[in-house]
Amino acid sequence: MKPAFTVEFYFHLSNVIPVMKSDTMMRFAFIETRVYWGGGLTAQQLATAFDLSRPHAQTVIDEYCRLHPQSLQFDSKRRRQIAGPSFQLHYIRAAPALFLDYVRGQALTAYYLENSDWVDTPFEDVDRLLTPRIQRHPLQAALQGLYEQKAVILHYRAKTGTSFREVSPHHLVFASNRYHLRVFCHITGCFLDFVLSRILHSEPSTTPWVSARHDHEWNKIVMLTFKINMQLPLEAQEALRCDFMLDDHDQLSIHSREALALYVRRHMLTVDKKFHIPRWTECVSSIE
């Protein structure tokens, strides 16, 4: 959790570009997260989150206040730092959906690290329970090809049967609650998606690796536009408007890689189990 590299970032209120260690930046991001979304921060919370002594945590808070004067103020009744008169976000983004993704990411990281203390927000991820199981050994060789930009041979179980495929992997994708590997298939000469749970075996190949440069469907961005299905009951339409904060046009536009558009359509055009019709209808899409 404390990488040795440094990162550069821009202050919102200054043209100076300081260099800051990534662990310091993560601590500052935690401070802003707790103040912005949690209503305040104590030195002990910061100390617990990053395994610091309480005096060290207070030093981090003091350094944040030195860099961003009047951003925090101490609430003596609640005994915590709260937003001050000049509080602004410098290390996190304000979008609510991004914050919830962050909370979900914390929960998933806690499973990986076997550390329940990592998560400080009560959270349950039901979708995680429904993700297909993936075998370790086939995944290892496939990921090695991805990381090292090398071709691999896959023994793959498709819906039509099993086959051996020589592929050049270039991206991991999570869609339809499954993990996929976007690859160039040397047998078909096409760029395809392979579901990771269906890889039975994988091993390195000596065939030259092919990059995603010519994966036109991957590199092309399309705008998919959907409209609320007007056959839905009015209350159901209002619920969808509320979900996506839609205006009077009732249209939702989604920017997606063309290669991934089928997953977006699959989700959006699914038939509602209660009303037995799709919630959305697709409008004419355009290329960006």
C-alpha cells in the first residue's frame, strides 16, 4: 500500500506543481473523503486506516492544513476536523457514483488482502457472489501474456464446443458480471472476447504478440442512446428518470467502445421481469 514511486499533481488554487509521494497523496485523499462524505475526520481514524501512530496521523493532518489553509477546522464538540471556510477537493472527485465505486473497491480489496479492517463503510456486494468461478492456473498464463505482451495458447470451452486458440491478449474487461479477456485470435485473424471462466488451460506461445492498434472496434468510441420505454407504467418511467436524473427528453446517452457496446445493449434492453417488456428502447447511435 506504500509504493516507492512519486506522482505529480496540480493544485486547484496554485500554478505550482509539487512532487508528492503516493502514500502522502493517499492519506490526503482519505482526509478529504472523510470530511466531504463522512462529515469529519479524527486523527485516530487516519491512524487506523494507514497503520500510523496517532501523533504521526496528526502530523499528516497538519501538513494538509499547511498546504491548504483554512480547508479544515476543529469542531471541539464533535472532537474532529470538519470542512473549513476554504474547503475544496484537491485529491478526490466529487461525483457520488465515483465515491460509491471507491467504497465497493475498498470492500473488494479487503477480500483480496484478507483484511476486514480495510473497509470502514458497511457494504455488501451481492454481484460478487454471482461471478463465475475462475481456475487459477489457466488465468496465470493468460495474465502473464497480458502483462508481458506475449501470445498464449488457450484451451477454450465455447458454447459450440472446445477448441485450442492461439491469442494475443491486450485488455481485461468486466461486463455482464463476468471477466473477459480481449484478444487477437491468430486462428481467425479477428479481435475477440474470451470469458475467463471458460479457459480450461493456457500456456505460453512463441508466436509474435499482436497489439490492439488494429483493433478498430476497440479503438472506436460510439455513443449509444436509449429512451425510456413509454409502454411502461408512469410510475416506472418516473423511477427510471430518477435513477439517471433525466431531462424531459427521457434519453440516456452512453459513450462506449464499439467492441463493448453489445454488453451495454444487453443490459439496457433486458426485459423487465415485472412488466414483461424492456425498460429502454434504443435510438439511432452515432460514432464519436
